[in-house]
Amino acid sequence: MRGRRDEIDRALALLGTSVAERLLVQGWVGRDLSDGSIAAVMRTVATVTRTGDNGVVVAVEIIRTSFNWPPRWPVDVAARIGVGYEPALNLMPLLTLPPRAILVHDQAAGGAAGFPVSLAGPGDVRPAAEQIVTWVQQRAAGLVSRFADAAAIDAELERQISAKPARAEPARSDGGPKQRPAGIPDRLALLAAMGRHEQTRTLLAAYQAAADDQSTEDRAGPADRRFVRQLTRWLERGGPQAPPVEETLGALASPPPDRWPRGQILATARASTRVQKEARQATRAQSKGKGLEQLKALVVTEYGARGIELPSIEAAWYAEMLQIEQRPFGRVRSALKGLRMSAAVAREGIRMIRGRVPADPDWLRPPERASYPICTGRTHFVPVELDASALSWMGRVQAHAPRRLGPWTLIDAWLTRDDPTGQLVVHIGEQRVGTVRADDSSRFDHAMTAAALFDEDPAVPARLTSAHSPDSTAVLELSIPRAAQARERPAN
């Protein structure tokens, strides 16, 4: 299975390279416009563009359109062609938009669906590349003549947006249907990049009003609000010229999704399970007669000796299970408690997937400025050193936060740097609650730097666990950014 997946990956990479090389002599350039999202990395095979003196871009995107498990041939791809505007493309990531080389697809060439090609095996790659290049050459000249400048792109984009039926929203109090604008952010980026700032402000105000005119359950989401804030900020600064899009993406880039071979993932998982089993057996063999704190120290020592750094809450959990096992029928009691915990986690997980968990109350949400999202795997955490003055606030959070998963209360924290000390400060809602240890704070350096480009603070998923004993405190942990996890992953 590993071989088939690698064979397909190599064939797709060769297809993209072959198309780019054949078009290079005609002034086309291969572009890496991936924003690091899983969808972009998995779907995009290649992007090639040719930019005219007036900034109009003719772009070709080759995307993968079929995915099978286990990986097998045939694999379907599609080439789509259209036009964009280089200054708008440069501006998009600064406005929190995914970079789009194509603003208007060539409808006569299949539109967004494009020109389909099926690869039955590696031998089909070069013929497929020739097909795509011939198709591009036939379509490109017509696009250049139809879209001589950015104004022509805007006119067509406006026509297409107006022709789309707006998405119906819940009825207004007066009984009429509400309509929310769709497809407008790309046009706003285009108008801004063209220097039509007054027209941009007018359209942005209308977009914001329509987005705000929602029921409480369907109001504008964080992505909408970030876009509006960033475009407003850019206009207030006088519309500075954006750097090349690749430069911005390089500053913001997070690592691609995990591409470990499946066999290596399974082998690593089996090895981890074996080591954890050894650690549990070692702690159990030494647990007799020890108190809870002694058991916790024993757990930390035995797991640490095997290269496993347990969060304090997990160490406390294992210690509690060991203590239960020392009682009559202890093994049975411990197993039942574990089963109850697993069942509770499963129930809450299903509720979250189905969207049945209430939204956090306003007082618990990060402020509007704390809008820079950190991509995390939510499997690795670092502890927060809580301020003594924040303990009552944490009690309120523990009591009223609606999102629960087993023993954890799930919340969104946000981060700032303390100016004099450079210490990483953690907040929940409007309240400062603690700091991150110096040896852990470097894991968030990339996110702090990227957030500064947007004049924002990072928001990060966190979990809170209640105290295990009267003389202990709640434990707050932050999810580690995926970029930091990738850097710390051991070489294989």
C-alpha cells in the first residue's frame, strides 16, 4: 500500500512539473500558493501563471479530483484556467483570504470544473501533460483578449456575483427572507488592489451590514469579522503596497499535514503503545503502600525514563487509578472508572461533531483583537502557571464553560507578550490568568510573529481540568501549535 501511494504521489508531482516545464518557454511560471491548509496541500497538483504588464494574470490550476483508500489507480485530475490580478493576489493573505490566482474562470473551458484528465498509471503522466499544455495554449489567447485589464475582470466578477442566488437565511422578524452576500471578499480585494478605495469602502460597508444582520445563532463568524477588520485596517493605513504573495505565505506558513507513510505511522503507534504498557507495569509494581502524591511522582519518573512527558493532569489520573487498584476489587473498580470516562468522552465528542454544544458566552470569548488562529493538533499540551489572583476567575470558567470532553473543560485562550520581560501571558476572556514557562514559550514564537503582521493576538485551544484534591488547583493547558510539533518530531 505504501508503494502505491508513493507511486501516485510521484506521478502527480511529475505531472505538475511536466506542465510547468513545457509552458516555461512561453513565459509561464510555476507558483507555490499553498496556504498550508490540508485541502490546499492535498488537492493542488500545480499552479502556473503568466502575468502581463498591466498585472492581469492568466492562471492554470491542476487539481486532484479523486481520492481512494486504499490508494489505487486510476487517479482523476482537472486543469482549470482563468484570469486574476497580481496585486490582488499579493494582497489576499494580508486580508486573511486564501490566495486565488483565478478570480474569473473561463466558463467556455469548463469553468471551475475545468478540463478532466484520468491517469490509469505512471505511463499516462507525460501524455496527460501534453494534453493539458495543448488545451492551455488553445484557451489562453482568448482570455488575454477578453480581459485586457483589471476593470474587465471586475466587471465580469460583479456580473457573476449578481447572477448567483444569494443563500437564504432564517426569516426576519418582519417575515421576509434574509439574504447574505456570497463571493464578495475576492471582489473587495480586487477593488482595493486596483486603488478604488472609495468603492471598496462602500461595498465593504454593505457586506458588513449584511453579515451583521443575522440571527444570534447565525451571526457573522470569526473569519468574516477578521476579513472586515483587516481590510478596514489596510484602508486606514492608506492602502500600502503588498509584498509578493510568496513572501507573505512564507512568513505565515505552517507545515503541511502529516504525510508519514501509513506503515510508519502504525509502527510508531505500536512502539508508543508498547512503551506506555511497560511504564504502567513498572509503576504498578512499585505502587503498593504509596500515597497519591508519591504515586504521581512515580508515574512521572517511570514515564519520563521512557521518553514520555506526561501533562500533570494525566499523571494525576494514572496515579489515581493506581491508588484505586490498591483497594479491594481495585482492578475492577479502576477498569469501570476507565470505561465510564471513555463513554463520557465518546458522548461529548459526538455532541461536538453534531454541533449540539452551546457556544461560549460572550464573557468567555477572546476579544476581537485575539483573532489570529493557531493550527494545532490538540494532542500535545503545555501547562500554564496560573496567577494566584486568577483562581476565582478559573472557578467561574470551570463552572459555566459549556464545552466539555470527559474530565476536560474546553476553552479558547489567547496570548500576549509582556513588554518588559518578554514572558508569554495567557488570557481567558478579558482576564489575565497566567504565564507559560520560558522553556515552553518558544513553541509559540512563530504564531506570535505571524499574528503581529495582522496587528492581532493569537487564539489557542486550551483545556481546563478541575483540582484532584482539596489542596491542589485546577490545571490549565494550551494546545501546542502544529508547527512546533513538526519541529520537535524525532527524525526517522
